[in-house]
Amino acid sequence: MHFLFVKENLAYPRSSGHDVHSYYLMRALTALGHEVSLATLKEVDPQAVAGGGLSSTHTLTGKGFENGTLNLSKMQEKFRGYWGIRPEIIREVGHLAKELKADVVSVVGLNVLPYLGAVDSARRVWYAGDEWFWHHTSQVRMLKSSTWGELKEGLIKGMYERVYSRLLDRVWMVSPADKKALRWVAGYRATDVLPNGIDGEYYCPADEAQTPLSTVFWGRLDFGPNIQALQWYCQNVWPRLKQARPEATFSVYGFKATAPVENLAKSTPGMILRPDLPDIRSEVRRHEVVVLPFVSGGGIKNKLLEAAALGKAIVCTPRTVKGLAAGDSVYQESHPNRFASRVMDLWAGAQLRKDLGQAARNWVLQHHTWEACAKTAVEGLK
């Protein structure tokens, strides 16, 4: 099959989940013998597609496609305007699909469904990843007015998903929970679960001198669930750890640090904020324990798969591994006291850290491969 992936931008370094799963799924599809092309609004950095095996890349400009009809309903047209998507780009996508004789056009991300409005010669797929109504509403805290805006955002995204359902032949989600939420919110049934994979050669263990009594977290620092995870940990778990071991440190890595994260770093003793580091592998290896204290959001946490592949000891909340078969390969605790106790147990036991890290790596390499992800995608299109 010939796949045409459509994305506004494929960024490098790959700092967001949709950049990660787009690149690795495309690479896995080419490894299976399929032809893959990529169309973006921004010119692609060669590093972003290096090693992907793509047949062609295209930068969408809309030139020459100013006239023509779109297959969008009145409500779909309203959302096209809401996202600010130019009609000529939509027409260009439809033309490119025909020119390439693409069998499948897959749009990747959130505000991308209008790009399918002129595709009538190929199967139309939305690589959604997460379900967006659930993503937003999970962040709402009734006693915290600053989160109430997430409810409005969730309702808008849920309506958007439902309005565009008739344009789609298939939807790809990253977890069973997201698939269930999408079916409940938008009524989608032709949905496949494509759990993110991991590059076990790139993310691999290595001998690094470790900092005693250290914990680490990483991720996009403008992303609501990441911010709420840090707030919960710093307010509920870290004070217990710091009281027990005053010399302990907590390092946070990530792109696009926002004011809430910067303020948290200033007010949290022992927290070290290190933003915008392109390659965090060596830094993560130097820490004794990875903490993933998620209290909101859905999908699959790429940082969980990365930490496991690196062979790190992981303490997380149950939400972090929801829908995954992680079992005893990670420590799962939702209560702050028990979470802190797990971290201290790992600080005290080098062999325990090694054994837990090896179990995590064994789990992720067995259950999360991009080859399996690509095969699932292809099978759903037969």
C-alpha cells in the first residue's frame, strides 16, 4: 500500500508524542515494504525524516488550488474556520493523494481532520493518538477554578470529533481507554489500537555514574497533564522525601517550560529545572529513580516506554500505566505516602533498582514494538 501522511509539521528534536509516533510508524511501515510519503505545511528538517525510508516529502503551499469545492458540511466548515485551515491546502491534499495514487491518507494530530475534505480517492484515516474530550476533562478539578476552562475545551473537541466522523474510514488510537472514550464521545467504531512502540537500540541501558538520592521526570512542560503531574508530586510526595533525606534532588527536563513549572522550580527545594535538552538519555541514566506521577490525561506516556527501555527503576501512579500490561515491572502507587516509600526503598537498594529496571526493559521490548504497531494498522485497512 501507499500511505500519505499529512501533518502540519514534523518537528526535530521530537519533543511531542505525535512527532514520535508519526516518525516511527512511518519507518515501520516502510520496513514492512509499504510506500510512505509525507506532506507538511512547514518544510521538513532533513533530520526529522532521516532513516525513515520515505518515498517522498512535500511542502503544502496551496498555490494553484484557490478554486474548487470542498466536501465539508456546514458544521465541518465551521470547525475548518475555527482551526484557521485554508481551503486551498485542503484541495492540494486531495490533489496530491490522486497524483501519488495513495491508497491511504492519514492525518496526524488534533486540528487536522479538515484536510480530508477533498480526499475522495483513498482510505481516510485519523491518527488521533489520544481522545481529546477525555484529555481535557480529566484535568478539571472542581475546587480549582483555574482548571474549569478545560471543560469548555473538552466539549469543543468532543463536538469536533463527532462532526467529522462521517469523513473517516478508520481511526488510530494509542490505548484501549482512548478507543473506548472516542466511541462514547463521537460514536466511532472503525477504530484500531496502535500502542506506541519504542526504539530499544536508541533507548538502551549504559553504565553511568548515578547521583545518590536522585529522582527525574521529563516531558513537554507546556502540556497540562505533565504540569499537573509535577504539581501533585511536588506538593504531596516530594516534601516527604525531602524531609526524610534533605540532600535529595529532583531533576526535571523538557521543552517549552511554562510559568507554572518555572514557579514550581523556584518554590520547591531540591528541584532542578533543565529545559530544552535535545537528548536526555545520558541525564536520565544518571538518576536513581524515574518518577511518573500522572493524575490526568490519557494515551500512552512515551516517557514511560523510554524509561523502561533505558532499564530504569520507575515509580508511577496507576493512571500512568492504565490499559498496559506493565504488571510488576514498575511500582504503582496512588497514595503520596506509599509513593514516597517506594522511592526511598529504591534509593536504599542498588540491586532492587537494577532488578526492577531489567524487568521494565524486558516488558517494554516484548509488548511495545513499532513493527507490531504497523502490522495492526495495515490489518485494519484490509
